[in-house]
Amino acid sequence: MPNIYIIYRAMFANDGTMHTLGGIENYILNLCDVFSQQGWHCHIVQPAKKCLA
């Protein structure tokens, strides 16, 4: 399964929970759904000062 990475700077809060405020975050989640339906493995990546995992 091919991979796709979406880089967005404010998708997750400092504790690692999903932080959705409005349009762009919902667009990214819906885009991931579309990619998944087409056989892609979708990853949302965010720059951070420390590991959130």
C-alpha cells in the first residue's frame, strides 16, 4: 500500500490529542478518508519540539 504524508503545523495539541478548529483540519481529515478509500496509507505529520507518541 503506498503512503502519503500530509504536513500541517497545528493538527495536534501538546498532549497528542487531535486539535480540530474548523475548515482546514476537517478538510485534511476528509482528504485522508478519500486517500484511504483509494488504497493509500495516509499519515498526518506535525513539526514539534518533543515527541508526542
